[in-house]
Amino acid sequence: MNTGSDEAAGSESVVAVTGDGAKAEPVLGSRAPAFIKARKALHVSWQVGVFVVGLAVVVAGVIMLPLPGPGWLVIFGGMAIWATEFVWAQLVLRWTKRKVTEATQRALDPAVRRRNIILTSVGLVIVAVLVGIYVWKFGFEMPWKIKE
């Protein structure tokens, strides 16, 4: 943990600055207040509390995956709670943010957008043809009422 740099900054998050003056990613480590980090037992209790709250949120997100609800959003919220105290969660969130940014850039690529529009259009035409064939053959009857 980076107790020296975190305590010097107080409750603010510490951000590393590169040689050219550009901001890099925040420094990893606990974001607990300095008075909590100063006492080992209190700091461990704080981390256990953060872990339990984060675990409850992640479990709620996992439960929401098959049920209605924003499952993945809640899971990432739980990871963000864990990232306030645990370096491993901070690294997972950084990796996830990087992958989402890369996927966004790929999706905004004009060639990829053109391909996606073409595939969607072809899919809609196929669905429209199938619906047309169904209506031509059976009329506007629902599938469970067809007697043929």
C-alpha cells in the first residue's frame, strides 16, 4: 500500500504525473482516511467492512444476471466498492475500463459500423420475408390457434 503518499494527500486520491506533465492513472492502494490507516486494527476492520459491503453488492448483481435488473452494472458497482481498498480490484477495474474503451473505439470505426448496419438490414429483411410468408399462408392467426 502507498500509505506515505496517501497520508500526505489526505482524503484526496493521489494521481501520478508523468515527466511531460500529463496525468497518469491514480496510484493504487487504500483510500481510507488517514486516521483509520494509522491504527492497524481499525484499518483491518475498515477493509473487512468494505469487503462485506462489496461482496453483498456483487452477489446481488450475480442474482440479477438471470433475473430482471442491471446485473453487470451492479457487479461493476461492487467491484468499484472493493477498488476503494484493494489493489487487485483496482487492477481489474483498470483492465475492464481499458477493454471497454477499446471495444468502443472498434465499434465507432466506420467500416465496422457499415458492416453492422448491413448485417442488421439483412436480418430485418429476412424476418420481414418470414413474417410475410406466415401471414400469406395462415392469415393473422396466432400460432397456437392454427388447426392445420
